[in-house]
Amino acid sequence: MSFQAYLDAVEKKTGLTPRQLIAKAAEKGFVDDSAKAGQILEWLASDYQLGRGYGMAIVHVIKNGARIDSKHVGTSGTHRDESDTLWLDGAASKPG
């Protein structure tokens, strides 16, 4: 499953785009460098019933933004993607 597919699945499960979840994380103080992944995962599990895999995709975009490592672009690995930039504004508005 591509990294983008994880984010699209999170949107489907929660009804919130990744960008909306980042905003909610900011309201809770989770965008601060001191916020730990475990804290964010607990929040996502409690409020949105997201498992670890989906939660870690959101943790990544909270901590690192829309960029993923280029080693995942065009590969056949687990988190292969077409681009090193993730779309955070919702599957329905994703270009092409």
C-alpha cells in the first residue's frame, strides 16, 4: 500500500482530510517537537479508532509535512509512491 493510500484510507475512516487532522493535532499541542508519536497514536486511536499503521501515517505528516523520502518514489517497496509529495487536502480534490 502506498503512503498516499494510507492517508486516503484515514480520510475515509475518519471523514477528515490529513490536513484537517494536522490542524486538530495542533489544537492539542501535538505539532510541537516535544510531542511523542505514542501520544499522538493514543489520541488517534481514542478519538478516531485508528490502528498503528494508519496512525503512523498521520504522525509522519504531523511531524514532517507532505514530503516523503525519495527512496519510496517509483519503487516496489511497501510505501511506494509516484511522488515525494503527499496530497493532504483530501482524495476528492486530488489532481489527476
